[in-house]
Amino acid sequence: MKIALLAASGRAGSTILNELISRGHEVIAVVRNLDRLPADLPASVTRVQADLNDQEQIAKIIAGADAVVSAFGPSSSDSRYTTDQSYTDQLVGVTENAIDAVKKAGIPRLLVVGGAGSLFFSPGVTVLDSGYWPEPYVAIARSHVKAFAALRASEINWTYFSPPMMIDLGERTGQFRLGGDDVIFDSNGKNWISFEDYAIALVDELEKPEHERQRFTIGY
């Protein structure tokens, strides 16, 4: 498959890129700064520098792809990440631009690296409203909720992949569980995943679609 990967150099994007490469897919790796991509990428990867807010540019870049994956997220190293929702709402704009670009270019699917805040922690109670979500990350969670709403309101074939409340670089185990709108807890009551296993499940979904026009999630 030919996959256009937006924001291919972040933690989610880079692990997804590695997973796509390992499975032999052709990748259009779209980034703001080409220097953030590894220098030794194989010939199956086309590096493209682009502004993800430029819908026309993105539509041209992704033309001919079998699917688009958006792994964009505002930089968490910026102090505004924990204080200013107008900053984290960049995510909403990029998602809306990706939706419009996918529609314009006639791409069959858009798969978005989502957020955990809108998952249900318990019946009728979202993670964001559960009291367990850290206050510094409320702004980005609310931005993810808005981006998810934009997808659901769109006419394209979308998939929204919510990570658990805890996700970090770790091991590629291939052992995990998938779910829909509810948080997945392990035997110790923990909701977590490695980026590496998240990437496995995302590429599995690309190869064998099971959640078109749906949200799904993952956990151990």
C-alpha cells in the first residue's frame, strides 16, 4: 500500500513510520522539518516538507495514496501546551485541513492518531470528566474532542484511534487488546500501551479495515 503519513517525525509518527517500513509499505513521510527524519530511510519512503495548514498543498502531496494517517499533535515542549487551548487547537485546524485534503484528492481513508479524553472511563463518564485526567493535559484533551467531532461530522471514510491514558516508547510485544469507546484496563487496573504496539494496531487497521467511520482504542 501507499500511505501518506502526516507528522511522520514525532513519537507517534516515527513509530508508525517504522512499522510501515517493516511491512514493506510505500510511505510519503510529510514533515515540517526534513532534518527531523532519519537520514537512512529506505527508498520506499518519500520525504516531503509541507505546512499541514495548507490544504491545497497537502491535497497535492497525498494524491494517489491508498490512505492518509495523521499523527499530528502540537509540540508538548511549548509552554502553551499546558495552559492555552488556542495553542492546542492547532490540532483541530490540521484535522479539518486533512479532512478537506482527503476529500479533494479522493483518498479512500483517513486514519487519525487521536486522544483518550473522550473515551468512557465508566458508564456515562468520559476520561476527561472522570477526575483521573491530569489538569495540565486538559487543553489538549479538549482539542482532541473537537477534532474527533470534526471527523464524525465529515463525509469521508475516517477512523479515529484513541490511545490509552498512558502511552510511551517501550517494547513492541504484539500482545494487546482492542476495544471501542471504553477504556481498556489491564489486570492491575492500568490503562496503557507502548507507541510500538499502538503502531502495530494502527497498521493492522490499514491493512485489514475493521473500524471504518468508527473510533477504536487499545490497551494491554
